[in-house]
Amino acid sequence: MSQKNVQVGNRVKILQPTYVAGKTGVICGREELLGVQLSERWLIRVASETENIVVSVTLDEFQILS
């Protein structure tokens, strides 16, 4: 998957890490390093009615649904 295909607001299926694998989430944006440089990681808010979880993952750790 190319970073060009990834957009804030996309729904995704999380593949890794194991503790949230299989859950869906929404892309919040790219992770920033020191508030200046964008990293290769993406922040995803996990869809959950009981918890507020945001995970930092690489492109190969999630799949775009929409």
C-alpha cells in the first residue's frame, strides 16, 4: 500500500499489534517526530464502545476498508 492512498478519516482493519488485531478504526493522521518531521507511522483510533485506544502503526499493520 502506498502512503498516497492513506487519508485521514479512512476506515481501516487493524492487523497488528496483536491486542487490537481484527478490530476496525479510523485514521487520525501521521505520527509527528518532535512536532516537525512526519514519521512513517500512522495514528489510528480504535473503534470501541468501552475504551479510547489510539495505536501507532506502519502501513503493513493495517488495511484500508473505505
